[in-house]
Amino acid sequence: MSWYKKITDKIPGGLSDGKSTDEFDQVQLNAGIKVELEHTSDVSIATEIAMDHLTEDPLYYEKLKTIETHSFNLKKIKTANDSLNCLYDVLSKPLDYLPLKNLTNFDRKNMESWAKSKGLKPMYLYGREPSGSLYIYNPSLLTSLLTENEEVLRRAGVPVGLSDFVTYIDSNWVSDSDAYMVVDKAFGRAK
């Protein structure tokens, strides 16, 4: 029995009722408690909320961090050139993207020319983002990543062809934890 369940169950009926803190990844749980303490000063309530979220999705706080980080980075972008500059690091990682709504005065031909001159491949997709998204991938790095993780991706139903993989992740949330880690690696967020 964990220290938390010995204290009290302050929110009856949650997804984690009957579970102890020992049943959760401690790194994820601690991250969750920290996040939830932004909304309450009661550690036991923050713990219970974090446990509920982690019961629903063991990577809940990892995904939240990814979304918040990306959102923060997009807020810093002011112009089309700044927007495209944030894609330049795709030279050292397999994949990156920007919602097209963040690109003003965007010169598609110049961007495509730049990408091709660097051996990169741009793709315009209209999956989750209503305005569409610009993806740029490094074929060499992405091929290596997909080849190394082919079995994990296939088991999760994620295509392993370059453009098929990019199209799939534009339209689908990858919920399989092993496959999710591959997507994180593609975007350079995990080692």
C-alpha cells in the first residue's frame, strides 16, 4: 500500500480508485503531480488527479509536455522567415512540421527549392490541422529510424514508408507507447 492511499481518497469515483502510487511509473507520476499542483495546493488531490490521467493514458504527461512545448515554440514565431527558420534543424533530425496558418507571406517555391538543395523532402498535408501543415523530412535520417523500428511500427499499424509514415502521423494520434516513442524520435524529442 502506498503513502497516498493511506492518506485518503478525496475524489471518489476516479479512474485510479483502488490503485496505489506504486502501480505507476514514478517519473510520469511526479511530473503529473507537479502539473496538477498548478491547479490545487493539496498534494493528495494533485496526486489523485495525476493517477486518474495516467490510468487513462500512461504517457499523458509526456504528451502534455510535448504539446505545451510545441505550442510555446509556435507562439514565439513572428514572421514567415522565423517560421521557416525553426524548420532548419530538420537537417539534424528526421522530421519537423508547422501548421500552414503560422506561415504568412510564405513563398512555397523558395522553401521547396531550399529543401531540395539540402536533400530534404517537403510535404503539405491536411489531416488534423484545418489550415494544413508543412512537413519537412530528412529522407536519410527518417529511413534509418523507420528501418530500425519497423517491427514496432508494423505491430502498431503505423506505415513504414517515408511519405506514408508522415501522412499517417499527420492524421492519426499514435497511442501505442512503443510506436509513440518512435514518433518522438522522428521529431527529435527523444533519444
